[in-house]
Amino acid sequence: MFLENKVDKSEKRGWIEVITGSMFSGKTEELLRRLRRARIARQRVEIFKPLVDNRYSEQEVVSHDANSIPSTPVESSGNILLLCSNVDVVGIDEAQFFDKGLNDVCNQLANQGIRVIVAGLDMDFKGKPFGPMPDLMASAEYVTKVHAICVYCGDLAHFSLRKTASDRLVEVGADEAYEAVCRHCYQKKFMKK
Ligand SMILES: Nc1ncnc2c1ncn2[C@@H]1O[C@H](COP(=O)(O)OP(=O)(O)O)[C@@H](O)[C@H]1O
Ligand SMILES: Cc1cn([C@H]2C[C@H](O)[C@@H](COP(=O)(O)O)O2)c(=O)[nH]c1=O
Ligand SMILES: [Zn+2]
């Protein structure tokens, strides 16, 4: 379980945390947990998500278990910088959908003394690194890799298998369009397509 750094009230020090893994692995649940704890500690929290993520809600960050928290949908990573005055903690969900500038934005925020918590998919449905996630994982002080359960064999799942015929990188969806699978089952199912 991830435990926060102690907050030093005399000197504001920032850092970057990344929560990553396949779909259904609990990234959003873990992001919500950390953000709620920050609020309990009376820290000023701002939460962002990309405009394209309208899966469960336009405005909120929502987990597959229907837990939610209000957020600000933004079109590009640059908007986040403009909306972050007077904050202690910034949370960003579905980071894989942002532009490559997100890594620079997160570093600028952390350098200003802000704790930045980013959640996103490490890989797309083809098993390739997704958007700004590899750069963020390199920059982050803390990377937490979470796992779903393979719907075929019950092992730890590491891949997001797309069930539809679409070849587009971005296809917003949930269990009607994706399933969490382990490496073994991904090889069998994806290669068969
Ligand atoms: N194959 C699966 N493995 C694990 N959890 C699953 C699976 N399918 C659905 N879930 C549900 O998804 C929840 C995690 O949701 P969420 O935090 O939104 O995941 P993520 O953001 O990583 O997609 C779990 O607590 C569980 O109830
Ligand atoms: C693998 C993959 C996923 N997506 C989309 C599908 C969902 O809308 C999000 C991931 O959400 P989650 O919170 O991690 O469950 O990403 C996509 O557009 N392209 C892909 O290859
Ligand atoms: Zn499996």
C-alpha cells in the first residue's frame, strides 16, 4: 500500500506519483483513495481528466465500481498549468489520452512544490506504450503498477484486450469493448485476430 510522504509545512516540496497498469486494474480506485486522503489532510486538491474521457461522466472521474470525484475536463495538458494556482495536490486520470506535453507540465508542477498523482494505461490494446505514460514513468519518483484479474484463467492480468474490430488507438469504452487478460491469454487471443 502506498503511503504518503510527510507534509513539511515549512518547505513545499513536490514530486510525481504514477499509478499504472491494464484496464480494470484499480488505477482510478487508487487515485481516488490518495486524493481523498489528501483532502482529509486539508490539502488543496485539483483533479483533471482529458475531455475525450466521457465514458461514465462528462465532469467526474469515475471508477468501474462507480466511485467518483468531481474533476475538470481539459482539452490539452497546457490547460492544467493555467488552472493550478494555490494547490497542494494535483490528480490526473486517463493520462494516456493526453498529449506528450503532459510530462513537462507534471514536472513544472512538481518543481513548484506540488504533489502530482497521475493514473493511466501503460499499454494500448496492441501492447504498445500509450501516449505520455512512458515519459511520466521515467520522471516519476514513485511508480505503482497495479493488476487486474485475467478473465480467462484467473492469473494477474497485465494487458487490455480489445473485443471489437476497431483498429483506432483511441476507443473509449469499458467491459463491452475490453477485457483484462494475462500475458499467456493475450498471446493466444490477440495473435488469433
Ligand atoms: N478483470 C477484472 N479484474 C479486476 N477487477 C475488475 C475486473 N473487471 C472489473 N473489475 C472491477 O474494476 C474495479 C477497478 O476499477 P478501476 O479503479 O476503475 O480500474 P482502472 O481505472 O484500472 O480501469 C475493481 O475493483 C473491480 O471491481
Ligand atoms: C487499451 C485501450 C483503451 N482505451 C480506452 C478505453 C477506456 O476508455 C480507457 C481506459 O480506461 P480505464 O480507466 O483504464 O479502464 O482507454 C483506448 O482508447 N485504447 C486502447 O488501446
Ligand atoms: Zn490468462
